Amino acid sequence: MAYDSYQRELQDYRCCRGSEGKIRMIRIAALLSILLTTSANSECWIVTNLHGYGAMNGDRYEFTKDSTEDSVFNVTINGDKSSVYESVSGVYPEMKYTALSSNTMVGEYQSGGGITVETWSITTDKKALYSKVMNIPGMQQLTSTKSFVGDVVGTCNQ
């Protein structure tokens, strides 16, 4: 009986050493890679305390301090499903976001001949880098640029 058990263990060991075993190991590694990549490519961060500088046409493009300290953003980076949700007001912008990497995305919105472009990037030291450019020929006084740094205070439930 012990001999039979030994033979089964030996057979199990041999199955993983030959070409079948290598194929099996490659399949397992590929599956793990897919699972890990999928979860790593979909992240959501809670961002607050955005502050920095902005310049508007209405102010002759002079940079002034600016902030959105009362806002809380859920920034989700997930391919073409990337989004920003302002949780205090409950507003989803009409902007279309696209992930450029696992921690950076760009958004764009066009209307009435104008365009707005945003970038969001989450750093490893728990900071959010945000920029926004609005070029609105029909309402030139709103044409502006902003650059902010904020705090990543946690992750959100998706």
C-alpha cells in the first residue's frame, strides 16, 4: 500500500517536469498574470485639498492661487471606463476620460466650439496631480489653465 502511494506521488512529480507540466505551469502563470493585471488596472482614489495656481483670460492670464478645498473627488482609472465623481455635490462631469497608465488619465469635453482638457495623475507618495485647460472662443473670459496638487486620503469602493 505504501508502495502505491509512493508511485502516485512519483507520477504527480513527473507530470509537472515534462512538457505537459511546463504547459500546465505556463497556463497557471498566465491566469495569475491576467487576474493580477485586471485588478491593478482598475483603481479608485479619494482626492481632497486640491490647491495650486490658475490663470484666466478675464485676469489677463496672471497666475493666482486657486483651490477646491471643499471638494472630494473619486478618481477612477480603468481604461475607457475612467471617471471623476465629485462626492460632495454628486456631480459626474460630462468629460470622457481615458487611462494613459495605471495611475494617469486624460479627459476631454467639447461643446460649442470650445474644449476642456483635464489630466489626473496619482503618485506613489499619496498625492494627486491635476491640470485643466479650457479654451472657449465663444466665452473667451473663461479660457484658462490650472495646475493643482491634492492629497490622496484613501481608496474608494467601486
